[in-house]
Amino acid sequence: MKQYVDSAEMQRQLYRKTLWIVVISQILGGAGLAAGVTVGALLAEDMFGDAIFAGIPTALFTLGSAGGAYAVGKISQKFGRRPGLSAGFFVGAAGAVGVILSAVADNLPMLLISLLFYGSGTATNLLARYAGTDLASAKQRGKAISIAMVSTTFGAFAGPNLVGAMGRFAESIGVPALAGPFILAAAVYFLASLVLFTFLRPDPLLVAQAAAVKKGQDDKSANKQAAELPVINSRGVFLGATVMVITQLVMVAVMTMTPVHMGHHGHSLGAVGMVISIHITAMYLPSLLTGILVDKVGRTAMAVAAGITLLSAGIVAAFAPGSSLPMLVLALALLGLGWNFGLISGTALIVDSTLPEARAKTQGTVDVLVALSGAAGGMLSGMVVAGFSYTVLSLAGGFLALLLIPVVVWSLGRNKPAAD
């Protein structure tokens, strides 16, 4: 690894190689995460027998993703991205297998536990975006994040559209149709784990850490003040975390109950799969453009854009007739786009505000908060719809997203995060 630490050119080569490996893992991971998003609420409603419990799967696998994010962050900080990410995907695959077995046995406790483990795959899929930034310069970070995220589009679009086919396959082998997508999730999460464990060498985070130590030693000799810079800019981390937490909560809450809302208005499982696939495509496909905007226009400007876009999504979802498929498609597309703006701008702020020696641990901790906010959104969404309506849920989510604007205004009076 020493040759990479000493050579800027080799670091650039490793940066490009890492991006390719992350791209492959994100394509696979995208297909895996789509299973829970598309049919998780429907499976819970079927097994519990009441729509009020439809938000539980989303809450559980996002809660499980919180634990996964923390564990993957800790492992990555200590041992590198390779063992952390590959372990996270492997646990996610095991959870998907557990969901399948629980559906076959009609065992609710097993389902709930399995969904927690399945959430590790969701967390790992998101955390993988950071691997591409380890060796990126400050001006490349938005682009690096966006390349990782846009790759997820391919798997995430295919996953929901395979719901029907996987359901038929599941029934042919004696598994309930709604558990079919989890068969796909188990396979692709395992493959993602294998790809990362086999090919993510040398580890980009370990190279970045070693390079930072060498740079720090050089700085200490040349400039004592530069060598004493803090490893974490807490204000920048707070801003980035707040942006991601709010966008995640709003997105998960509205997304979770949309399949149930559509089911109550007579839409087919195929129509649900199409709407969710378009939603997930909007979450990831615009990433290349978003990354450029985050680097060129600025992190805070795109955070404001996230709030405005999510408000628009909430308004459209609230007032769209339940029978109108085009309006629901538009609402969920805007919901995904707003999340995209928030996640990329927030991620860039986190990377800007940390040095390599504390970066992976901080990223994991922030993603725990993001996952917990998603769990809260998923859990509360079913209760809000059962107690009030889908309209109330959508409007509440949209107006909650406007909190991003005062948070950004507050941040403009503070010091900008310092990039390494």
C-alpha cells in the first residue's frame, strides 16, 4: 500500500478503480433494497390483517439499517471499507432469507427480526457512496457521490418491475407471492458482498488515512497551524446531518403508505411496482446532474432545493385523485428527486467537514440518525393515515421539509465547512 500513499497518480488510479467497484455493488444493492420498499408494507398488511401495521416493515428495516450503519461505520473506520461494506451486505442477504422463511411459516416474530437484519443491506447500500469519496478531491466529491448513487438506479428500477415475475416464481416453489422480491434481494445482496470483498483492494479508506498521516507530518514540518486543524467541523456535520434526516423522514413516510393508498383505490400490484420504480429512479438517476450542481452551485443551495421539491411532492400527493395513476407517478417522482437533492448535498457537507481519520465513524453515526428518522417516518405513516388520511400525511411531510430553509439560513451565518 505504501506505493499508493507516496504516489498521487496511483491514488487517482485507485480512485477510478474504486468507483467502478462501487458502481457494480450499487447496481446489485439497488435491486435488493427495492424489495422492502415495494412490497414490505403490503406483506405486513397481509400478515397482520390491518393497514395500521403497514408501516412496520419500513420502520423495522430502517431501524435495522441504523444498527447496520453504526456497525459498518465502526468496522470501516478500524479495518477499512472492504470488510465493513461486504459484511453489511452479507447480513442484509441473511435478513432477506429470514423474511422468505417467515412468510412461508406465517411467523410474525421471525418476520420482524428478519426485517431488522434485512435493513443492514439498505444501510450498506447507502454507506457505499462514501467509498467513492475517500480519494476524491473537494471539487470531485459531489460527482463521486453522484456516480455511486446513479448506479443504484439500474438495480432499483429493475427490482420493483420484477415484482410480478418474482411473485410468480415464488408461488411456483411454494413461497407466498409477496415474499418473491426478497428472493431477489437475498441473491443480489450476497453478490454485492462478494464483489466488494474480492475486488476492493487496496482499501481506499486505509490509503486515504495513510496519505492524510503523511500529509499531516509534512504540514507539521512546514506549517504548525495547518497541522492543528480539527478532524471534524461540528457545524458542517450538523448541517449535513439535518438535511439528510429531514429528507429521509419525509420521503420514507410518504413512500411507505403510497402502495397501501393505491391498493385501497383498486390499483394492481403491477401499477404499484411501476410507481415505486419511477420513484426510486427519481431518487438515483438525476444524481450525475445533482452532483455537478452540488459542486458548482453549492451544498446549501441544493439543500434549499430539496425542501422546495419535497413540499411540491407533498402537495401533489395530497390533492391527486386516488384513481389517477399519472398524478401519483408525478408525486412520487418529485418525492424521489427532493430526496436526491437532500442526500447528495448533505453527504457532500459531511465529507467536507471531516478528515479521513474520523470520517468513516462520523459517516456511520450520521447514517444511524438518517436511518432512525426513516424508521420514525415509516412507523408514524401508518398511524397518521389510519387516524387521519393519506392527504394529511402528504401535506405534513411537505411542510416539514420546509424546515430545511431556516436551517440553511442559520448555517449561512456560520463558518463554512473546511475541506481537506
